[in-house]
Amino acid sequence: MYEKDFSDKQEIDWLKLVTKVWNSRILILKVCGIGAVVGIIIALGTPKEYTASIFVAHEDLHKRSYSDISAWVGMTGDMNSSTAIEREALYPSLYYSIATSTPFLLRLFDTEIQRQGDSTTMPLAQYLKEHQKAPWWSSITSAPSRLLGWCLSLFKKKQTAEKTERGTESAPFWITREEAGIAGAIASRLSIEIDQKKRAITINVTMQDPQVAAIVLDTIQSLLKAYMTEYRTSKARRILEYNEKLCREAQAEYYAAQEKYTRYADVNQGLVKLTSRAELSRLRSEMDLAYSIYNQTEVLVHVAKAKVKKVAPVYTVIHPIMVPLSPSKPRKGLVIAMYILLSGAGSIGWVLFAKDL
């Protein structure tokens, strides 16, 4: 009996809530209309942004075989096998950390960009400083920070002098606030999505100009590929440089031994002394040995060059960069719907809980 009364009371409470909302439906609709107008103003006042994308497939860890040339086996550190396993320290999951690191971002500042419909070229840093549109309400919201900046500018000379004095000791480690702000702006417009199952990477760059987005994305993927190629080929290039050094030394020794042999043979031509014959045979053996070593070092140089070319590829471009045709932000319909829902939820909450108070 008690449970039945409680359920009836609960149903009556729900009916009261629904009745309250229904009786205030005109007010709720008016608030939703105001929210729709605000959403339209926000959507129209937000600058358009375009996203350029590139879809690439990265190489996985793999085995590289050098069974064709046995001379390479001794250099891999494994004398019992002709196959060496090379592991990388820079995985694709670190691509975003590399691309958003300060040294990497600083290299993008001087990238020459060109806006769509404009033949003027300028550095990316200048474009981000001087050619960025902001919503009209940003002048209102940024007024307190600008006032604070004006107050702090009174001490700017003193801070600049201190920074210059400290910068003489460790200049490479110092960047200005303006440079840090531009680097942060670039990093905020860059995203890298990784699909571990497909071993695929999607790199996105968002800018207010579609052509600028494509140019910056092309520069980023080129620098990223060069960075990874530099890492992957550094060991092979060190081996190549060492082998080229050995080859030059072996070549010089061979030429020297050849010159000694030919000079001695010319001077002692026609002599039948055993000592002369023995010396000539010794010089010939030294020349042959020097030539054999020189020939082996040449083989190692060719192998090292092939190794550099073999490890150079980092990823394959599947979907190339295209200048975006339609803006990716703002999504006007979504913005308007969000403001309508928030206005409706707020008005319903006010009718149910705050109106009686």
C-alpha cells in the first residue's frame, strides 16, 4: 500500500514538472530563439579556417639482409649470420613530439608562403603576426590583458637589458616571447593522427588561408621526412665515411707500392743477381697485397653507399597534399544547434528550479 502511494506521488511529481515546462513553453521558445540568434552571430563572426591533410604509410621495423656481400657480415657484429636486425629509436608515435618541438618549429618561421589570390610572398612568422583575422568580440575580451601589457611595458626596458646581459652567456637557449607565441600558434594548428593497425599517419595543418595551409603542410612533411632520414642514415653515413677514408689510405699505399716496384724494375732491368730478383719479387708481393686491400675497401665503399640508399625511405605518400576547397571551421550548423540546446536547457532549468525561488 505504501509503495503504491509512493509511486503515485512520484508520477504526480513528474506531471508537475512537465506541466511547468509546458506552461512556460513560450518563454522557452523565446530563449531558444535568442540562443539561435547568438549562435548565428558567433558562427558568422568566427573566421573561416581550412585544413590541409596528407595520408602516408610509414615503414615498420624489418630485417635487412646483406648476404650478397660477405665482407659486410663482419661489420654487423654477427659473424654467424648474414642477416642483421636493425631497430629504430624514433617510432611514428614520436612524430608529433618532433614536429612540435621548439627547434623544429623555429625552422618553419622563414617558410615562404603565398596567400590564395595574392602574388605577394612573405615568411610564415610575418603571416601569423600580421594577417590573422580575429572574431569581433576578441577586442572586448582582450582588453584586460592589453591593459595589463601596457602596465608591464613600463618595465620593458629594464627586462630587455637583463635579458641581453644573460643572453650573452647562453644565447642559443634564449627565444623571445614573440617567437614562443608564434611557435605555439603553429603547434596548435598542427595535428598528427596515427593508425597503429594500418601503420598509417595523417598529418593535418589548419590555417585561415587554404593555400597557406597546403604550403605549411608540405614544408612540415618535408622537414619531418628529412629529420627521420637523417636519423636513419646517420649510422650508415658514418660507416660510409669511414670506409671512404680506408679506401683513400689503401689507394695511396697501393700507388706507393706500385711506384716502388716499377722504379726498381726499371733500374734493375736485365740484371740476373738473385738479390735483385728477390727484391723485385718482394716489391711485387707488396704491390699485389696493397692492390688486394684497396680492392676490398672499394667493395666496402660500394656496400656502404647501397646501405645509405636502402635505409633512406621513411614513409610512402598515399594521399598527397591538396589545397582544401571548403572550410573546416567553424561548423555553423553545429554552433547554432549547440547554442539552441544550451539556451533550451538553461531556460528549462530556470523554470523548474529557479523560478519559484
